Amino acid sequence: MIKMYGANLFGKLMTMLFTAFFGVLSIGTGTGKTPPEVPEDFEPVLRFAVCSDVHLSGDEDDVNAKEFREFFTQSYSYSKKSDTYKRLDAVMICGDFTDWGREKEYKMYREIVSEELKGDTKHLVCMGNHEFIEERETEGINAFDNFRKYVNENTDTHEIINGYHFIGLSYSDKDENYDDAKIEWLKSELDKAVADTGDKPIFVYQHPHPTLTVYGSINWSEIKISLALKVYPQVIDFSGHSHYCASDPRSIHQGKFTAVGTGGITGLEGNVNYVDGNAGTQKPSSSYEIVEADAEGNVRIRIFDGYSDMFYPENDYYFPKGEKIYTWGNMKSFDTKPVFSEGEITAEVNEKGEAVISFPDAKGHYDAVSYNVTVKNSSGKTVFCSSVISEYVSAVDDGASVNIGRQEKGEYSVSIKAVSPYAKIGPAIEGSVTVE
């Protein structure tokens, strides 16, 4: 028997705890505020693309290298098709662009960027924890030396693009720390930006999520970033590290400042109870953001599915300057129990002899983020019981599946319940399947 991913009771309690915590953070921002649609007269004066967690291996057959090139191709293609503004002003990579920080991975990164970056598009990048692994594990060449040699002489940067400030922050050392001097530098640069542009958005980026903000920021985060940014409400911060799905409504959070989770180029993951480790998805996946701002400081963020080569249809976010719409409490107020679409549960055996259960997608106000799957044999014995991350990582609704491992030939009963982003569980879909 495969046990449920994390203890059911513990997971439920932790979900309730964090839901309550974020709800308190959202007090005063109101609930039931319908997110605004992008105005027809929205006219960008700035556009940039944001990704993270590329994890280049340096090998010729690296699939992540292909997806990273697509990141550039797709971003430029979207820009050229725009009616009013056809520029791509910058690309932003929020760390972990290499897998180990090896020199061959840096060489691949530099080669791809030099070949794919067009015109005067700015290259914004910071170091993640994987840029330090070679040094940490094998005492290889200093990580900062590699970065300065192949990427940029400055590991922390402050640039102004079309009147908007961009501040990037790398780790201080191989142990994934941000020392006091680094945080003070960040605050100093933020003060300069505020003095220059007032309440217009300031774009900040680093690898880990600011603690207690977006999906994944419980255990893939840095508290010093949260504390530094909390007095700068005009900040829109981009981060990666968790690989948690960018199309999840919890991946955008407006509290003391605005935080955005970038997902990942190399593949998306999730967590079924906030604390108990990661759960991988059942299919290849990648995501990133296209960000646009107008002259007044209003910002639009669209989430792109790199594998499907299309935008997620329900993740077009618009931030009117100075307003807070995408708070935990407000987004949660729209959540409903996911209900399965019409269809049957089926099973087939793959080339490895493992049984794969397929079933229709479930959706409430938001797509289901995970499924509680229970499979019993003809004797009533449970042979599989687990929570799995749903396939909402894909912008295409084409059903879901879960690998339940090697099973004996015979009849099996299956019960599946869908779980919403804010832990609402919908009615089960049930059926029987035959494993041939």
C-alpha cells in the first residue's frame, strides 16, 4: 500500500492554519473584490519576460536548453504581435539558470543568451542556490568568479528601463545567505528608486520567495527579503526556487508589497499540505511571465505555458497602481469545491508494466490543484492511496492521470476527490477499471 502523501489530518490542520494566517494578513483589504479586467486603452511603455529555474546541464541533449531558447522565441513573438507596443525591453532570470554552477553550464547559458537576445533587450539575472552547488559539493571554481566571467561583473544590479527601476539581488555566499550588508544595499537602492519615481512600481527580483507571501513561500523562502520589502508597497517582487505552479492563484500575493512566483522553465511542482515536501506533476511543464506597464504605473502580468506555447486562459492579472486586489483573503473568497467534468475513469499499462489511471479534469472557480486517489482491488484491499498534484500545470484541459505502479491483472475500484487551491474538497468521481 502506498500511503497518503503526508498525513491526512496533519495536512488538513496545516492547511487550516496557513489559511487562517494569510486571512489575518488580508484583513482590511476586503473580500469579494472582482479582479479587474485589462482596460481596452491599456498601452504599455515597458515589457519584460520573467523566468527562473532553467537548470542547464551543459550537455548537448539538454531539454532545458531547448525550453530556455523557447522562452526567448515565444517572448519576442508575443511582442511583435502586439498592436501598440512591439518591444521586448528586458528578460529577467531569477536564479538557478545552471544545474550545478559548473563552467560548462555557464558556457551554455552565455551561448544561448548571446544567440537569442535581440537588439537592445536588457539582460537581468541573479544567482540562485544551484549556481553554488559545484563549489559547495566539490570545492570547484568560485561561484562568483564563474558568474563574473560568463554573465556579469556585478552580482547585484540596479537598472532603469523606460523610467522603471529594476533591482536584482544574488546570494551573499555558497550557504544561501543574504548578509546584512546585502540587505542594507537593497534598502539603499530602494530608497533611491522611491526618491526618483515615488509610488510607481519598483521591480525587484531574487531567487527565493519572500517568506509568507506566494505559494511555496513556507519552505522555499527567505525571511530577510520579506522584512526588507515590507515598507515599500510599490515593490513588485519576482522569485523562483520552489518551481511551484505560476498559474496557481496563490502564486500572486499583494500584502505589504506585491510578490509573484515565477514557476520554472525546467518543470513545475506543488505541495499538498504546505509543509510536507514537494510533489511532482504527471507531465512535462514550464511556465514564465510576460509583464507590461503603462506610463501611469498600472501593470499587467500574463502567465505563459511554455510547453503548450500559449497563455493560461485565466491568468491575466491587472494591477491598478496603488490598489490591492490579489490578496489571500480576496482570492480565497471566490474559491469553490471542484467538480469533475463528464467522462470516465480508465486504466492502461505503460511500457514499464505500470498501471496509469486517467480521468477527467475537475474545476470550481479555480482548477483543482490536487487529487486524493484511492484504488482498491477486487478483495477490497487498498493498493494505492495518495494525493497527487493535478495537471493544472498545463494550459490545455485534456484530463488528468496518475501512475499507480505495478498492479496484478484484475478489476479495481477507484475513488478520486478533487482539492481546490484553498483546500476545498469536491464530490468524488468513482468507477472501476480493469488492469490487463
